[in-house]
Amino acid sequence: MRLATSLSLSLVIALLSCGGAGPEPTAPAVDEVLDRLLVYTVNYPLAYFAARLGGDHVEVVFPAPPGEDPAFWSPDPETIAAYQGADVILLNGAGYAKWVERATLPSSKLVDTSAGFEDRYIELTGTVTHSHGPEGDHEHGGWAFTTWLDLNLAVEQARSVADSLSSKIPTAAAEIEERFTSLETDLMALDARFAAAAETIGSEPLLFSHPVYQYFIHHYELNGHEIHWEPDVEPDGKMWSELAHIQDHNTARWMLWEGDPLETSVASLDERGISSVVFSPCANPPEEDDWMTVMTANAEALETIAATHR
């Protein structure tokens, strides 16, 4: 485990480097020392779960830079070394963060949080390659990996995190279990909101701006069609033509975006009878608030669509 003390390193250096006979440096008192579990994660949802479950017993690090999709991000050697030095490395599974397959990470520290539901992975049909953001070209193929958008699977991932932390910090197991119960309650309350809104929406066609909503669409039984539009990129003529082709057999009135879309995109969609809402997978930390706040906003977005049916 990583040892953190309230005595700053700079103070120690000052005491040791001052000339003359100074007071002997003393070890910090027992209550000034906190033994914390160092936890590294491959995405923000797992970082949120670990921090909420572990509390003061853990130091959680999710090192992917802002603006990069952690599913396709590749850490540099220094960052991989930092992962190797962690006490626990939380993986999402289902092919998420493919760099893990190429890196040498201590197997005893790895926790695949979705291993318990491998039989429920959604296999992708076909492979789509496209480019956006600093990570450049990448493929959507193999298994769908945004598992946490099915909040029942998110509970199972949180359960895996709780069990791994409890096994490493047995003296905090009761506290971690209490925290898990609170997190599970919050997740199931959101799940109920998603389910109720989805039931009201029924079979109405919905457009999703990116192919990362498979578990969400499947679990909540939505009639979703995923396309490949980036919120911060102006759609070109080819993309509008493809949308027109989709509209020939898909009368969707709503587009769910993974991030805030350009105003021009929203206006052009509105001219075609398609309204826009943001439904963020929240794989990266939001600029404000936290993962639960973003998921609550997602529930409100889905309820906005459902309200048009009342």
C-alpha cells in the first residue's frame, strides 16, 4: 500500500539541509499517517465507484487525459509503469482499453469488473473504422464495451469493485459494504427512471450519435439506431445523405448525443423534424459534478423524450 503522511517532503528536506545542529527529525504521530490503497482504473465510471466505495481508505487514479476516449487511449511507458505500481488495477472488460492486452501488468492486481457477466456481452456485427479526437483512427468491433449504461450491469461492476477493495482492506470491509448498499440504491433508483421512461417511449425510433449505447438500448428495450456523428464536428454532405436514407425507413424524432452538439447541427436536425438531447456515457470525468450527476441528467433527457408521449 501507498504510505501518505501529513509531514511534507519539503519540510523534511529543509530540516536535513539547514546548517548547524538542529532538532532531530521525528517520525509523524500515528494519527498523522494514513495507509491508503492505490487504485488505478481504465475509465471514469470505475474511478467513481472505487472512490465512493473506498472513501478515505483509497487513492484513486484515472490518468487518461481530458478529451481522449479512454476506450481507445494508449498510455505512455511512464503511465504504464504507474499502473504497474498500483495496489489494484480496475478493468472494465469486454475488450475495453485494448492497451491492457499489450502491456505487462501484474495479474495479481488486475480486477476485471465485468467478468461475472461475460455470457451477457453483446457481440458487434461488422467492424467500423473512423477517426475523431487525439486518439485518431479506431475501430468499433468485437464486443460492445459500454457495459455500465445498463445500470444492472453497473451494479455488478460496483459489486466487483467493492469485493476487491474489501479483500485488500479487510478492516474496512463493513464500511465498504455499507457504501456499496448506498451506491446500489442510487443505481437502482436511476434504473427505475430509465425503465419507466423507456416503457413510455415504447417502440418509437431513436437515433444515437455514436455506437456505444448497445447495452442501454438492449436492456431498456429501445428502438435505437446508432450512427457515427461527433458532437463537435460539423456533419458533411455524405452524413446528411446517409441520414436521409435512414429516414426513409426510420421516422425518428429524437437524436441522443454523447456530448453537447454544435448549434448548427441541432438547427439542421430540427429543420428535418429531429430534436436533440444529450445522453452522455460519461467515460471521462465531467467538467463539473460527478458520474451520478451526469447519469441523473441522462435520466432527465430520456424523460424529456417520454414526456412527448403524454
